[in-house]
Amino acid sequence: MEPTRSSDAGSGNSGTYTPEIAESIRFEEEIQSLMRENTMHPGLEPPPVGGGGSSFTALLGLPANQAVELLHEPESEESPAVAIASASGGEMWRFRLRDPKALTLPSGCSPTFPSNAALVERAARLSVFATEDSPEAASVPSHSGDRSTKPKAEPADSDSQPICPIPGERPQRPAKRKEADKGNKVKGPAKKTKSAEEGSAKGAEENTSGSGEKLPYVHVRARRGQATDSHSLAERARREKINARMKLLQELVPGCSKISGTALVLDEIINHVQSLQRQVEVLSMRLAAVNPRIDFSGLDSFLSAECGRVTVGDGRCGGGMEQSAWMEATAVNEGRRQQQQIWHVDSVHPHPTPSVWERVDSPHLFINPGTSLFGYDPSNSVASLHSNQLKTEL
Amino acid sequence: MSAFHFLRALSQINKTTPKSSLLLRSRRIRHAAYASMAYTAGRSRLWSRALLRRLQRRSRLRYFSSQRTRAVIAPRRLKAVRPRSGEPSRAEALRRLVPGGAGMDYCSLLDETAHYIQCLSSQVQLMQKVVGSISS
């Protein structure tokens, strides 16, 4: 599929970088679609088409983006796609790395391509890092794992390319490349690369080697005018991580984004968590008072079918569907009181549930590649388990 | 998904608990809410594991409760969360709020808090919808 695409693009255009540019555009589109599928975080929307132009010109102003200009010249009709794609990549990168010199956007737009899989993997992993969400974190490696299995031949071909990079393209090789592992929070020894050639060669190798596995190292380069001590570098990396997560928390908590200062933001977060827990208490009291009218006879099978279907789509919409199903069930069951016996449980309520969890949880320790909010789908086994329980009780 | 578990637990509570004991019902419903929340979040989250552990411990003790065990449960040993270095002082309060927060470093604490807030708010929304549709 990839060669045909590049040949199609190549037939219509001229220029030495044409096939690679077409490939890069495809990569960006893939990245974009990947981001759109995986990122549900409110702070990171799919790149707006209207804003693509402004951020593209902002990108043009950056020193490390000569590749973008190179792309811009021969392919004028495809520049909007490039703009949008690079804008998306740029937005994504800028969201995380505040230092514009440290942008590693050229990895997406540069004519040299370490590998499709590596690119998608890195972009996906870094979008994961931005959103800080574990379902997506685990969803991304599996997602990109699918992609990496297909173009296995291509990394072998394109491996030769980055070893001899175009020297003009990488004068300022990206300073900060964080391939921090998202799944396990182990901080490997931080490796500091200070020379440019070392950095670029290592960067190429890391790109290709990191396509299939997660790198335990955090590669950080000392910035200009800052201490190059190993301790301070590690501390700076840690501080950046903490700041990124604080930003995410600020977006989650309503009314927190205008507050400046860490202590006040922390106070707000604590207040928010306390208020949520209090709301749970109040609502449980109300439910206890109101509850006696509910009837759930036909609901079980219906909802288990729904759960089997609803693996994609966020948890809110899944909850909405279940909610409508539940309301329909209550409307239907107003006249079918005799089916209450199905739900007759003869043991204390908390007791069966822990055993159920322990039995069901063990085979399902990983997260679904779907985009549900909680990323957990033991629906099939749970449904069968509970239907078994129901049968025994009947 | 969480709605499924929560509603089923709710129906179970409906059938088994007598209507007179409002306090007991509300406590059980709260237990079910947190349980379904943690169950849906899965085993890969620190807070969900800690929450499930806490709930199971409490439910098991209550299930097998006698006079002796009740006397054992009642005095809660409050392990003091020692103020750690390199993090703001308010982090202790956050650790107490988020389940399992005492054993985490600050970085993962923020991460877990974010996910916990997400799950909590969706659980609250779900319960609000349930109450709304019942009472209307």
C-alpha cells in the first residue's frame, strides 16, 4: 500500500524529495487520525483547520524547521495538508515542550524517515504523554504495535537512510527527546547527550530501535546557560513531568486554569476532590431514600449485550446508552412484577461481589485498545458469569 | 460499563436490604458506587487497586463481624502521613483523599489524582442521572 501511494504521488510531481514528501504527508495523516482516535483529552483537540495556517507560519519561524520549507516549495498544492498535519504535530509538541528550540517536529516533516512505525509510535507515545491517560497509554502501544507489524520490511529499507542524514537538515538536532515510558513509572538512568553528532546518530538509532519496545532512558540535553550537572538534569526532567501533570489537573478541575501558583492550584484540586466525594455521599443518601420503585428484570441481558457492543466510544456515551436502556427497562417492567424472583439474591450484597472481582479480574489485567474512559471490558466473561449465577439461583 | 455494574448492585441492594434502615442502605449504595467505579477502572491503576482492597477488607470484616472483631475495627490506627521532601505541603491532604495515596511519589500522585477525578466525576454524573430519572 505504501509503495503504490508514493508511486502515485511520484508520477504526478517532480523533485528529488517527492516520494518522501508524499510519505511524510501520509505519516502526518496517520498521526493525525491516530491522535484523533486516541486522544480524548479536552485540552488536546484534533487540530482545527482554521488555525492550521497561523501555526504553520509560526512553525516556519522556528529555526529547526528548514525541512518544512523544503516541503513547502515543490508541493504547493499539498501545503494545506502539510500545514494542518505539521500544525497538529507542532501543537502537540508545543503543548508539551515549552522551549521552541527543543521542538522535534522535523522528525515528522523531514525528508529522512527513520521508519513509519517509529514515527507513529513516537508521536502516539508522546500524545500519550501529553494526555496522561493510562487507557490510551496502553491502547497506543497495542495500536502502534499493529502498525509496526505491517511495515516490517520498510524499517529495514529506511534504516539505511537516517544513518547518513542530510547534514544541512539537522544542524540543531532536537535538544529534548523524552521517550519516557508511560506504562511503568520506573525512571531509568538519565542519559545526557551533549554533542551534536553523537545526538543525531544516537537519535537515529533510538528512533529505529525504539519502534518496537519502550525505552527506559530519558534522554535530555543540557540547554544553553543551564547547569549540566547530572543531578540538576534529572531534577529538571522530574520538574517538567510534574509541571505537565499539574497542567492536566488544572484543565480537569473547573476554574483552575486562571489560578497561578502551585499551592493554590493544589488547594483547588483538593477542594474539588472533597466536593466530589461529598456529592457521592449525598447522592447515595438520595438513592437510598428514593430507590424502592426500581425493577431490573430484563435489564441484565440487555445491558450485557450493550456492553459487548460498546467498546469504542467514550464512557459518557456508553453510560448514556445504558441509561436509556435502563429507563426503557423500568418503563417496561412496571407491569411485570412477578419477574422479581430472577433477582433474588440470598446472600449479603457485599459478599459475592469481591469473589466475582477476583475471579474475573485476573485474566483481564490489560487495557482495551478502545477509547472508553475506563478502558476495561470484561463484559463477555462477566455476562456469562452472572448468567451462570442467575441460573443456579433459579 | 460502570453504569451496568452500579445499576445491578443497586437492584441487589433494593431487594435485600429492608427499607427501614436508611443509613444502612445509603452506606451500601455508597460502597457499591465506589466498588463499581474501581472495578471499571481496572487493576492497572494504583488508586483502584487500593480502593478495592479497602472495600473488600471492610466488607469482609462486616460480613464475619462479631463482637470481638467489631471492637478490633473500631479504633482506627491513623498512620501519620509523614511530610515528604521536595513537594508542597498540601500534598499530604491530597494523599489522604486519594485512595492509596500514601505509598506513591508525588509525580504518580498527580497522575492518579487526575484519573481519580475523572472517574469520580463520571460516577457522580451517573448517580445524578439515576436519581433524576427515578424521581421524575
